[in-house]
Amino acid sequence: MRYRRRGVALLAALVSALACAPADQPPPSAGPSTAEARTVSDARAGAPGIGDADFPRDGNGGYDVAHYAIAVDYTPATKRLEGVTTIEAAATQALSSFNLDLSGFEVSKVTVDGAPAGFSRQGQELTVRPARAIGDDARFTVEVAYAGVPAPVQDADNLGVYGFIPTADGAFVAAEPDGAKTWFPANDHPADKATFDFAITVPAGVTALANGELTGRPATANGRTTWRWRERRQMVTYLATATLGRFELREGRSGAGTPVIAAVDPAFKKSLDHVYETSGEVTDYWATVFGPYPFDSTGGVVDDYAAGYALENQTKPMYGGFDPDETIIAHELAHQWFGNSLSIRRWQDLWLNEGFATYAEWLWAEHKGKGTAEASFAQNLARPADDPMWAYPPGRAKPNDLFNQSVYTRGAMTLHALRKAVGDKTFFALLRTWTAEHRYGHVTTDQFVALAERMSGKDLGPLFDAWLFQPRRPS
């Protein structure tokens, strides 16, 4: 993510209003059988965090989500969102209760496997108490009905404004790192990936863009249109989008045959062909470098909202208020492999996303004859020893400064240092093996180091330690 453009001011966030719904009590049920009683006695509350020490309240424990079906009805004029999200999950322990992440909104109803469930709110935690305990390994479905005015996250000192951001004609939705909860209840942490269906209803004439592909023609009735999208490949929650507004669209296929969807706000209509053609070209080239494209379509969206950044939303990178040049497009589309198909389990490993995407910029320059990775590496290595980048070890991203330049640039330099150490043949084979072995899964720094050592036959511990973990410029 978060390819920031210098000189672009972030807009002020809307004032956050966390709504607390009263607890709803489930109806009495018949007494449990002996086996069920044993399950109830073993059941306990799921943890209110998924276990990431840097973001202790993000995500939740006790279950794993398989699928989200998100149905939202949004009116730009009033900024009111009404939603019903259905979550299919599997318990990883016997559960007496479990949490979902949800910021704001009034929750009117929660059911588990079709039965009314009790629920309560505390901050951004929605605690659900099913009528009966959920057994370990049991599959279950929870449905949450909610409504209100979305309030995006504001962190002006670090991350800026993110989440579901209302705009004059719709919404700009870019949720990294933990803004999915601003528009749907979720296990909002990249450690839990799932597939998604979206049904987005908006006033006729407004376009609704979500991840994946349309599952049919938009249907209009009574002045409102419902757009249905499906992402059949697993996705982390921060990549989910429902960007809405008036857009000009261009659809087709890349030279290699991948479907391409480009959408631009009318204010950027001159960018439409550029975004369409460059997205197809970049996707095709990265497939020759990183391995087969992992998703079913590619493209990009330019909205008239001055976010000051881009985000690699799965299949549809978002560019907030600017015409992206080919370098930024190359960065965001590299993320479709590094960050989207291969996702981090903990935020401390963010360099596996941003360092790789930044290095892709340097590779794109090589490909286009506009510079070399070696020249970019040397230019950055020439920074003085007291440059702040050297004091920030990128292999341990800091929660209060996730998107530090070191995570991007020094992360990219780590890859170039590795390339110099193992040679081009091994390095590029390593990239393709990395993406193939972990396709649609999760990755860690330790796994990458182990693979690099296995494929090169070298002890690379000192190299990675110097570049990723030491608070000084490598010698």
C-alpha cells in the first residue's frame, strides 16, 4: 500500500461516532444432550485479538473465516449505509462467545446459524453470544444487520485517513491496515483470509466497484441499482473495497489475455486509456518475472478524492485523487503477488509487501530502459550514516510508523543486496518459487530467508540481519 504522493494533503476525516447497540438476548432453548453439555462446559470466549502484539485488538481469536457475503445499501446524499454481512467460519476452539471487529453503526440483529444471538458492544468490539455453544472445529454462520453513517479512521501523524471514506458522489474505500471494520463486521487482520461476495445497492447512475468480477448485469429497480461482485480467491480484509461514484469505464483484455477493468472519475477522464493500457502491460510483464498472475482480472480505479496515496486493493488498485504514472502502477500491481496472493501474518513483516513492490519499481525502470536497480541501490546507499532510514530496521515494522520510508526503500535494498549475493539466475528463480510455493497463502520473513538459503546454498543470515534488523547502515 500506501504509495504516498509528496505534496498531496490528506483530507480531514469525518468525526467518529461509535454506536453501542443494547444486548439482545437469545430465546430459551431445550436442555442440551450429554454430548452438547460437555461441549458447553468446555466452551470459552474467543480472544478479542488475533494475537498480533503490535495490534493487540485487531482481529479475533477462536475462529477462522471462510467467506464474507456483504450486502450494503448506500446513499451518498445522506451518507447512510445499511448493511447485512453474512460470515461463514469454522471454530478453532469450543466457543461460548466470539468477537467481530466493527467501528460505529447501530447493530439491530445478530443470528448464529439462523437463531437469534445475544450481542453487546464495547468500542470496536462486537461480542456475539450464540444461543448454544459452538463446538471445536464446527462450521457456523453469523449474520449481522447494522446501519449508520460510516466514519473512516483518522491518523494524521502516521497513516492518514483510511477505511470507508464518504465522498460527494459516493465513497473511496481503501482500508489498510485495519479499516475494514469501518464498513462491515470482520475478523479484521491479514492473518485471516477469506473469499468475498458483494451486493452493493446505490442510486441509479452511481457505479459500485468491488473486488473480483461482476456476477451479472447490474439490476435497477425503483431508482436504485444493485451491483454484484465476487472475489473467489482468498483476500485479507483490508483489501476489500466498495468504491462508489460516477466513473467512466473501459473493459477488455491485456495482451496476454487477462481481463482488464479501468475506471476513472470524470475529472480524470484523460487518464482512462493510460490506466487501462498500462495496467494490462504491467500485469503481463510481472507474470513473466514473478510467475503467473494470481487473480482473474486486473486494472485500476482513479477517484476524485485527494487521499494522497494509492492502495493495492485486490484486482482493483485505487489511486486517490491523482493520475498515476507507470511507476506507481507497477508498484501497486506488484502487490497483487506480494501482499495480496502472498499475505503477511503479522504487521512486523510488512517489508515483504512494500520492499518487494518498491523493488518492482526498480525492475520496471530496468525493463523500460529508464535506469537500473543497481543505480537506485547505489543512490540510496550513498545516504549519510545519520540518515533516519538507517536507524529504522525494516524487518521489524513499528506499529506507530508502519509505512516508514525504510520499510519501502531499505526493504527494496535488501532484495538488491540479495540479488548481488546470489546472482540473477538464482534471484529471479527465487522470486518465482516464492510466489508459487505460497500462492494464496501467508508468509513470514523467516520463510523467505530459509528459501533463499536453500536455493542459493549460502548462509545468508548475516546479510539479512544487516539489512533488515540492525539500526545502522550496512557496511
